[in-house]
Amino acid sequence: MTIYISGAPCCWGVDDANNPYLPDWKQVVQEAHQAGFTGMELGPYTYMPTNLPDLLPVLKQNNITIMTGTIFEDLISEEHFPDIIEETENICQLVSQLPQKEKQPHQHYSTPYLTIMDFSDNDPAHLARDYNAGHPDRAERLDTAKWNLLMDHIKQICEIAAKYHVRPVVHPHAGGFIEFEDEIAKLVQDIPYELAGLCLDTGHLYYSKMDPETMLRKYWNRVDYIHFKDIDQQKYEEVMQEKIKFFDACADQVMCPIGKGIIDYERLHVLLADELKYEGFITIEQERDPRNSDSSLQDVKQSVDYLKAVGFKQ
């Protein structure tokens, strides 16, 4: 089975293109290559160059394929949705022009992908959810009208992606309004698979009180793409006792290199490679404060080496 190990700029703390502490994008691509990645996500739009003459030579030099773009926005806001539409057009236009790896026999959809995540650190309702990330028992859910608006916005984003032959995948994200098991169940009822698949993230699932193996099995016919991360169990137990936002927990190093945390990746290899016959990309993520990106290469290389040791061969 062909499983490509890829990475994301968030491993270097790159989640907001306007953060003044971000490392240079060329350094990130170079370190991604040094770590053993064959692919990378684009990260927040405009962090990497949006013109091919500046972007392609650096990717080629480092043998890196950009196979995924990202919408990481408040998907309920009607006021800002026109900007999200424009961003979607721009991202899909860019990634659809980039070279991609050949589709594998068991790969559900070929790349490029567009991961779609609901999240905001400005909106009061999102802020309340963010402080309850990982707590399905106390986090307030959307009412029917707002949930339907969220679904409608996702559908519009998916329709734009389809114009560019980009496969949209919805990513349940800690601190957003698609996070918990009941919300994932509603999502797959409301968004047809023909329109969008799922990107399940092992770390977000565990953080939000779900078993990654169980969820991957349950939604296997909807899973097009997978994110891998690991969680420091002691740190996780500590942050679950605090009033803390998700990315503040990440800055406090609740995420750790793969193989150093609680998630059983030996078992996940058996599940994905042997039982479910997954082919395509898995993307390592280890969110952090970009001011700590000097240790990113060491951490992501450790994650890549561990995954290869337990059987994830590229």
C-alpha cells in the first residue's frame, strides 16, 4: 500500500498568515524535506507565495508536493462569507495548478484537496466553544438555524472547489462548531459524500473524547484524507482541568511528536494499511507557538522516523 507521509505548516506554528513570529516559508519547505516529508499542505493562504514562478522552484528543489489547501474560518458569519468565497476561489485556483502525485488504486479521490474547518478567535460564540474544546458535556451546540447556515456555507465552498477539480474534505476541529461525535454524525447526514468527504484527525478526535480507531472504522466510507498528531497524556489531563483555548493548550505543548503520546500508531498502521487498505496522504501535525519553531524539524523528523519504524513506508 502506498501511504505518503506529509506535513503542514502548523508544525512550525503557522496557523495565521498575519502572525509576526512566523518562520520564513522557504525554511519550512526545506525542513519539511529534511524531515522526510514528500508532501505539504499550503497552510494559511498568502503564507506561501501565490504565484507559481516563486513557489514552484522551491517545491521542486525540495521534492515537495503541495496537495492540500485550507479554509480555516468562521463559517457561520454571513458578514465575512463573501471574503471566504473569494479566498476559496483563490486557493482552489492555485492548488489546481500545482503538480500532484498519481492517484493510487485504493485512494478514494485524487489530490488536490481542500480541508474545510470552522474556527474563529474573534466571534463571541466561537470563543465560548473554544474555551470548551474537548468537553462535549458542556460545550453549547448551534441551534437549527445556525447549523443549517453552516451547512449551506460549506456546500457553497464545496461547489466552488468542484469547479477546479479540487476535492473538498470537512475537518472536525477542536474549538469549532464541528468538533464532537454528535456533530460529525449530523455533518455526514447533511453533506452528501458526492459533495465532500471527511478529513479525520487522530489528535482532534482524541482531544474531543473520541477513539480514533473507532471513528475511522465508523466513517471509513467517507474518509478521503487523514491527519496524524499525538497527545501528551499528562499535559492533556492538566489542560482538561483548566479554562483554556485549544491553541493555548497547543502552545502549552499538549501535542507532542508521534510515538511520544497516548495514541497507538502501531495499531493504526494495522488498521489503515492491512485492514482498510488506505492509500494516499496522511499529514503529520503538531501545533505550536511559532516562537518555538526552532525545535520543529527535530520533532517532525522524530514523528516521521517513528511512523516508518511501525510500518508506514512511503
